[in-house]
Amino acid sequence: MTQTQDDNKRKTAEAALEYIKGISIIGVGTGSTVNHFINYLADLKSEIEGTVSSSNGTTARLKELGIPVLDLNAVGDIEVYVDGADEVSPQKQLVKGGGGALTREKIIAAASKQFVCIADESKAVDVLGAFPLPIEVIPMARSYVAREMVKLGGQPEWRENFITDNGNQIIDVHNMEIMEPIAMEKTINDIPGVVTVGIFALRPADVILLGSPDGIITR
Ligand code: 5RP
């Protein structure tokens, strides 16, 4: 990651603070952009009741900074969820899961009233799929799901030596040109053994904040 890219990530994280004003419970995603957001959140921790975390990594970071982490089962709907993305389309649909936290991220996105996606401008694409599409799978289904993905036109690669927070495995599928994200999300989710596909189209973001050297681009 270049210095400019990281600076753009930090700027978009700062811009997200506008969306959490007066909010008591905040959903927190995973990744380097969100880590900047967590640093800003630490300054506001006395003003919030707590957070709902999307990964063990994020939970550890939040707790380290003294920010309370709550169980989703105990809080009901979340007002605002802030998370990054690997790809962002003009329709606010996303590819996520580069950090492997896609399942918990999708659960929190679904349970949230507003999803604010923060990313540097390099994540903006016209068509999703250039970034290898992450799929979390039950370990015994890995090869089967991979063969099904070949039928859908992709080239699956096992993310070796990686276990998700849910005890599952990830395959990253190269060369997918996702022309119909909602249909593709449903098709892949229906393959037995798939826990979650990293297409976020059924529940896209509500707001996209893209950090660029010229400032924040809001969609
Ligand atoms: C983790 C994710 C992240 O949001 C995505 O990988 C973006 O990460 P970063 O902010 O480090 O670029 O989906 O599962």
C-alpha cells in the first residue's frame, strides 16, 4: 500500500465520523481502512454505548482502545455500520472479504439501518469481479464449491493457511466478470457448502465515501 493510498483511507475514515453523530451503537467492519476509523472512534468512546464487531481482529483492536464491544444478539438493529470494501460499483454494490471477515460483515450489514462504506478511490470499478471474489466455505465442501465456480466461469484458488473466525476456509475466485451482482450472489449462496459469498448486492451500501487526493467523493 502506498502512502497516498493509506492517507486516502484515513481521510475517508475521518469523513465517516459525520455519519455516527448521536449514534449510540455502531457496527464496525474489518480492514486497514476501518482500523483508521477505530482510531478516531477511540476519541469518541465516552459518547457511545458500544460497538458490534465484525471480526476477532476488530474486536481485539476495539478492546485495546477501551471501546466496548457488544453482542449483536443483545442489541437489536444497529443504526449505522461502517466498513471498507475491496471493490465498489456505481450501484453501491461491493465485493468484500479480502480480510476474510465477509460472513460476519454481511450479517452486520443486514442488521444495520445504514451502511456507510469507506474506501480509497482505487476501489471504485465499473464492473465487479476484477478483485478475486472471496467465498467462505465449509472445509469439506471446498473442492466441490471450487468445481461449481469453474462452471460459472471463474478460476478458484484456495486461500491456504487461512481459517476464518468461524472455523471455515476461503476460496478466492479469479476472472469473474459480475454483470448481474444480485443474481450471482444468490446463485453462489445456493451452492451447498457455501457459507457466504463476498458479493454485497442484495444489501448494498447506502453511502460510499471514497478518499482521493482531492478530497472525499460521496456517492
Ligand atoms: C475484510 C473486508 C475489507 O473491508 C476489505 O478487504 C477492505 O480492506 P482494506 O480497508 O484493508 O482495504 O472486506 O473482510
